[in-house]
Amino acid sequence: MNNPIQTSYFETAEPELELAISQLISVLPSKQKIVSLAFFGNIINNSYHTTLNSIRNCVAAHFTTLPLISFIPQPTLGVSCFGLEVNSLNPLSESTIEFKKFNSIPYALIDLQWGKSIWIEGLSADCISDQYSNQGLNIFTKLTELLHFEGFEPHQIVRQWNYIGNIVDFENGNQHYQLFNNARTKFYEQDNFVYGFPAATGISISTNCLLVSLIAVKPSFETRIIPIDNTLQIPAYKYSNSVLVGGETEYLKSTPKFERAKVLISSKQCIIFVSGTAAIRNEKSSHIDNVSLQTIETIANINYLISSVNLINNGWQVKSEAKLTSIRVYVKNKNDFETVKTEVEKAWPAIQSIYLEAEVCRPELLVEIEGIAEIQI
């Protein structure tokens, strides 16, 4: 049986926002089953909220019930001006969607065969010009309240996207990514994470704010949630201080709290959320200044991560190989786009993909890839 969650990517070369959105909406799958629309591109008129509100207004004209909408300030690469990620439910599935709001935060509740799921897109702080530590505290406070309201716990987050403005820059002597990791750790400390940490991506956006998107699952009795390590890499939450970036005022250097992948499996369905992955072996960056070799190693890391050998090493007796169905590719330097795309298409031809310009969490890393994989049950 096909998985109920389907991810598709669309792009347009139309530079005008309203016309671009109309073009993108025109190719969408059935609007009755769309959960979220994540738009990618440049900020309009130097304002994140102006761009986001324009997108919402344009999309609203095409929908009776508005799905979750986010705007991720990451330029698309190639000839496109705007990109769109569509997360929808298989029209043949019995899954249902309920769109709700809590304290003005839009979210979706979905009944899946895995259990009940909550989706949140582009959660931001009340003041996106505030200091990063304050933004992180505000976001995770709001998230705690929303999850509690719906009866979810932090350990039920299975996939999280963390968009960190100018990720490797510093604020008051402290790196943006490290400030975010500190805030995330404080949020996670309230739970025991019985299923391991979420699969996650921490990636840069081109504005000084934090955004968080996530999926949490309250599993049914037959559903297993399995954290997956990659034996080629030290788990990120076990990194040594030598690869963490300290600061002038923050004495705490929290590790990035995420798993390399997260598996959701029931008697009929299996999906693997592959975290943002780069050219890291053990905990050290590889192939400094060589984008081609970094891309090849990143691909090798993912292929091994979802291989039956590695899944078995993680305690799961799989009977068939996992297959990637969609990927996001983040490229630090736009001039490297063709090189990266060439290597990706060699490894995974004809895969659903989008290429985005974004800094990675270490200055020396030039490419990062995340994805979704499936195993036929």
C-alpha cells in the first residue's frame, strides 16, 4: 500500500509573486487532500511578513479551506524564481485533515494509520527582530503550549525543520546556530524522548529570524517509531565540544539534538524521514572546498543510512530496500548548483527534488541534502 503522505515539488520562472503563485497553484494535486504549502524564494520589499502575507492572500483566492502555508526565504536555484513544496495525503487513503488555530497559530490535525498527527508550518517568534535566544525561547514556549493543548508531548515530534537566519553569523559574540541549539535543548529537557530525538534539519535562511516547522505523531497501538543512527557518523547529540561553536557570553554549548533518520512503520506503511545530511564522517567535515566530493560523500552517507544493512544494525529486520522518493538539496554557493545537480542526478535520477541556496551549519560545508524514503510492506 502506498504511504498516505506524498511530497511534490514545483517551480516557476515567473518573477511576479501573484502570477508565480497562480502558476504554481494551477498544477497542484487534488486540493481536498493538501496539508501544507511551503514556498521558497527571495523576500519581497525587504520584509518577511509582507511576503508571507502576500502569499497567503494569493493562495486564499484558490482554496475554500486554506492549508498550512509557510514562506522559507531561500532562493531557488536554476531558472526558477519561486519554488513550492506540497505535502498532501494520498487521495485513496482514509486519512482526514482538520485545520485549526491555537493562539493565532495555524496547525493541522491528521488521522493517519500511524495514529494522530499534528503539523505546524513556519512557526516564528512574536518579534522576529528580537535577539536569537529570545526568539528561540518564545517559539518553544508557544510550541509547548500548543502541543499540551492537543495532548501531544515533545518526544512525539518525529520530524523538525529549523530555519535559522544567517546560521553561522554571530549575535553579541554568540553564533546563531549555537544559540538555537541551546534553546532547543532547554525545550527538549522537559521530556525523556522515548523514541529518540526527531529527525531534523538546521539550515540557514536569508533573514535574521528563526522559523520552525514540524510533524508530531501520537502512534497507534500497532505503530513503531524507530530512531536510526548512521555508523559512519557520530550521533549529532554526542558531538564533542571541539566541533561546537562557543561564544563570549554563553557558557553552555548544547549539541544539536536530532537523529540521522526516523522511521514510522505500521503493518501497512513505512516511511523514513532522512535528516539534513552533509559530508561529515564521525564528527569531522570532509573534503574542504571541494563541492563535488562533498556531494558524493553526502549521497553516500544517505544511501548507507537507509540501507538494509544499516537499518538491521539499528535493530529493524527489514525485508526490502528503502527508496528515496523526494529530496531537498541545499547549496551554499549558487555557482556550485550545476556540479551538485550533476552528482545528485547520477545517484538518484528522476527523483522529486528542489535545489535551494542556503548556508549550511558549518562554514566549510557546501551542500546538505534531506529527504523522505519509503519501504514497501
